[in-house]
Amino acid sequence: MQVKGKAQLLRYTADPEQTIALAAKLCYSGDEIDELIEKIGEKDNAKFIEILTKMNHFSPFEHASFTFAVEGVSRALLAQITRHRIASFSVRSQRYVSEGEFNYVLPPAIEALGDEAVHKYERQMEQMLRWYREWQNVLGNAGEKSNEDARFVLPNACETKMIVTMNARELMHFFSLRCCNRAQWEIRDIAWQMLGQALAVAPAVFGNSGPGCLRGACPEGKKCCGLAAEIKEKQVALRKSCLADNA
Ligand SMILES: Cc1cc2nc3c(=O)[nH]c(=O)nc-3n(C[C@H](O)[C@H](O)[C@H](O)COP(=O)(O)OP(=O)(O)OC[C@H]3O[C@@H](n4cnc5c(N)ncnc54)[C@H](O)[C@@H]3O)c2cc1C
């Protein structure tokens, strides 16, 4: 069965903006912690978070964490997202869980070629499923030991699911790289979904998040997509819709 990528914000640090502001204020204040907590609770922390960002004082952002469920994505995406070393991952195992009925991701470029191309792709997936089951049987009938070797014939398109936790600093970095048009379409789509959900709960933190071109010159040099204005519009529209949903 074909599947499409979906990210869902499951949990996050309570009052993420207050938590970040408290951690930062502590650095600059002689107050007792209880006094600080009281003062922080009364204040609008958005302005302070803006100042921290301008100062590049990012370590307080590490105290707010965000946990997402990501599903309907390919093992190709898994190889990319797990390069982000500061994030924490729990991924569905291909040893303990049989892929005897595996779902797969259809790249939009193949879908755009029309029905014939899509059917060809589906037949190829079915072929790989047959090969997989064949090896499962030869190797010992769908147990952990047979799964671990039978999976070598599975495609990169094979669906995986994971729980991903990142702190706000790592998330901002992730959005810079993976919301960029230079990033591959599947991880880019997931990154924008995650950005929308993070924005909705911590607008002061993620209000300016997204590819580097939102905050200055495109960092991609000659590989620049030239679409900074469109990206800005997309981010502004996302921000507005997330904040409206949350109002
Ligand atoms: C468009 C694009 C194309 C890519 N193409 C390729 C490719 O062809 N081949 C390939 O192998 N990868 C490729 N990558 C992956 C890329 O090289 C990074 O591995 C990935 O984006 C994770 O980035 P990161 O290391 O900055 O992030 P994280 O691992 O999340 O780390 C965040 C930051 O923490 C710091 N940090 C983390 N670990 C260390 C450390 N050990 N030492 C010092 N500082 C550290 C760094 O400042 C880092 O930027 C590509 C990525 C993108 C976005």
C-alpha cells in the first residue's frame, strides 16, 4: 500500500518560551530562582527570546524539547534524518517487525508520469515483496533471524515510522537545512510539517525558522534556488495559519 509522510507533534516541554527565558535570565540575574520564576511568569517572553536570537545566545533554547511521531516515510528519509546527531530517535525495527506486508512511498516525480509509470512502480514493489517473503521462508519463516537478512532485498521506498525528539536549538538548525529547497522533497515536506506544529506552540522561538534565506542571503551560493521571495511568503502564510489555529 502507498503511504504519505506525516509528522505529528506528540509532546513538548511545558511553557517552552518561559523555560528558555528562565534559563537565559538566570545567566544575567542575581535573583533567587523562585524570584526569577515569578518574574518570568508575569512577562511576555517573546521580546527577550528575540534578543537572545540576535545575540546568538542559543544554549537556553536547548532546555525546550519537542517530540514528533513521523510515519509514512521511506527508509531513504530515515538515512537523512538520522544524520542529525543531536536528535534522539526510536525507529521501528526491521528485525523484530516483519516487512511481509510493507507499505511504500511513491515519489511525486514518478506519480507525475502517469498511470503507466505508477503501475510499473507498484509491480516493482510487489516483486521486491515476493523476494523478501521468499528469503524469509528460506531463512526460517519470518522470525527475527530471517527478517534481519531478508530485508536486504527491500527498497529504500519501504515505509518506516519513528519517534524523534529534538531540542529547540537543534530543531531550528534542522529547519534551516531541511526546509530549504536544496533538501530532498520528502524530508523537506516533513520538516515543513514539523515547523508548522512547532510554530503553533512556540511562535517566539520558531517565528523566524526555516531555510537560511529567510534571515539573510541564501547560504547555498551557486546552488541557490532563487526562490527566496516565494519561500518567505510560504513561511509567513504558515505562521499566520498556525497562529490563527491557535488563537
Ligand atoms: C541538501 C543536503 C545535501 C546533503 N548531502 C549529503 C551528501 O551528499 N553526503 C552526506 O554524507 N551527507 C549529506 N548531507 C547531510 C549533511 O552533511 C549533514 O550530515 C546533515 O545535514 C546533518 O547536519 P549537521 O551535522 O549540521 O547536524 P547535526 O548532526 O544535527 O548537528 C548539529 C550541529 O551540532 C554540531 N555538531 C554535531 N556533531 C558534531 C561533531 N561531532 N563535531 C563538531 N560539531 C558537531 C555542528 O555544529 C552541527 O551543525 C546533506 C544535507 C543536506 C541538507
